[in-house]
Amino acid sequence: MTARVFWTPQRGVPTIPSMQLDGGQLLQRLKPPFLENFEKFGELGAAVSVWQNGEPIIELCGGFRDARREHPWTSDTLVLVWSATKGIGSACLLHALQEHKINLDQRVAEFWPEFAQSGKDNITLAQLLSHQAGLCALDRRVDVLDYDAVIRALEVQKPLWPPGTAHGYHARTFGFLLDELVRRIAGKALSDYWQENFARPLGLDFWIGLPKKENSRLATMYAPKTGKPPEPKQFYTDLVTPGTLARKTFTSPYGLHVISKMNSAAIRAHPIVSFGGIGSASAL
């Protein structure tokens, strides 16, 4: 395991206890559960990166990025981060809204007129960003890799609950909603917006749509070991039961339900904002 402490408070330098982190103390707290994840739960490879105020404080990495244990997991290892990509996508949309002086209480349909169909004309940007739009699943069966088909399906989709009255995690549709709004407002795909406004200026090893040349340092994804489902059990029961909202939410748009498919270089190259981001722990 590699562990690095980048910063600790110096004696005589005033600090605010509630705002400053002591790197040495933090390492003492993080290292045991990090190691336990390998020793007790069979982790293959992992990394943890902690930053504060734009500066790295702690970096932990260990194990391997392949099942044959030929390639050590280092601080430069890239890995698929699944739904953490949604945070990157949200940051891009919020940045675009700020740049164009757009308020969160404005309606989505002001920028995406076709979105207003099927009772969605009054859905606000705030409701969409907070998973209150009622669009967590689609009635149309469309492929997750067919961007245009997914957008058309979202445009005609009727909300599954009155928008703004409840929250419901938009597991797969969320990224498409973000992407299309960035395209309508900023005139470019969200993956390009991310690179131009964040990744390249800040030197971040993170992509939504991985370039071919970066595949050599990527960790391979493996399905987790099966076992007793964690709490809440009802959610996991619904997840495997056809016709439930949970099942529809995590299977529409359909495709890429088998983890091993995410190891394809062609799939990695697709800019899937809902769950396709790839980067290092430090970049994230």
C-alpha cells in the first residue's frame, strides 16, 4: 500500500480546528479501514484521495488493477467511477447556467422546447437537478448507447409523479437530461464542456468518454461477490422484480447491465454521463 501525507499544520501557525484537517491524524483514521477492506472483504485494488481548499491532504492506494495481480494500483490508475459521474455532469450544467446567467427556478422548456411535451412544461432546472422531475424511467425501450433515441424518449415521457412533489433517483436518465441541457445552453456536448472548462485547465485525469491512448492504465472492472443483500432489503427485492419502479429505473434506457461489458474500449469511449466517467481518485 502507498500512503502519502501532503500537509500537516505547522507549530505556531494559527488554524481553525473545525476547518483544518491534520494529515497525520487523518491518515491514522483512514489507513485501518482501508487495509481492512483488503484483508477482510477481499478488495483487489483501490485508492482514496482527500483534498481540502484545493490542496491534496491524503492519498492512499494499494492492491492491483487486474485479477492476475500483474499491474499494481498506483496514484495514476484510472477507474470507472459509475454514478459519481453524475456529480461531474451536474457541475458542468451548473457552470453553464452561471456563465449564461440562468436561474435555477427557470423552466427546462425555456432552453429545450421539445421537453415541454406530456405535462413537463413547468418543470424547473432545480427540480431536474434534484431528481424531482419524475423522469427516472422510460416507457419507451431505447438503447443506452443511442443518445438521440433516449432524448426523444425523454421528450415524450410523462412524469411518473407530479414534478416537485417527491424525489426519486434518476439512475440512468439523469446524465442524458444534463447532457442535453448543456448542449442546448452552451452549444456543445457535456463531455466536451467538461474537458474545456475543467479537466484541461486544471490538469485533471478524468474523462467522460475515455481516449484510446489512456486505456493502458485503466483498472479492470469485476462483478462483486454475491451474498446476502444489504439493507434496505425491499429495494434489492424490487430491483430484481420485473415491473417495479426500481427495476425500470435501473434498466431504462436499457443496455450495459453486465459489468464486464464496461471493460470494452469501445464502450469506455462513449460519453455516458450517468455512469461512464473514468479517472483517478485524485482527479475525482
